[in-house]
Amino acid sequence: LGNVKDIIFEFVGKNGIMDITNFKCGLDVAASTSCSSPQNFANLTDKSYTFTVKGVNDLGIESTPQSYTFIVDTVAPVVRISSSPSGRITSQTASISIEAKDLNGINSVECSLN
């Protein structure tokens, strides 16, 4: 999800041709509770979450849970130049070291030279 602290899940279910009207939902909890669509979660803290929903028929039999895992990450990565040449550069090559840190890891770093 990235820089978002609120999320809404919408879901529907069918039992053959009949609509499922009873659901159980959970967010990072072992026991799910009765819920309905849409399911709102607000002001989430930065971390990984797993939302789970399952349908429940009139006899109380639960479907196989369906889940979606997402990450809330509202803190920008930190990038810094850790070493570089100083002064006027007279050679055709130069080395620059870059460090990048993020709580959820770094996929890639892009650099440009103008």
C-alpha cells in the first residue's frame, strides 16, 4: 500500500447461486469476528498486515479463508552518499558509494549525473 494508513476491503461470496450474507474477518488475529462488506481499518501503524475473510453459511459452516497481505509504510527511505571524491576530479573515472535504508527493504536505487 505504501504511504496509506487507512484501507477498505470490499468482498462478496456465493454458495452455488445463493449470495453469502454472513462473513468473518480478521486483521493479524488468530480468531476472526463477524463482519460485513465494506470492512474499514483506519490509522494503521507501519508494518505488514494480513486481512482474512471467510463466508459462513446458515448452518455455521465456514468457507476456506481468503487472505491479502499488505504493508503500510509511511516513512521515506534514507539515502546518503557515504563516500565520494573531493575537490576537482581530473581522471575519467570516479567512485561514489551510496547507502540506502528502509524498514521494509530497498528494491533498487536510481542515480543520475548531470
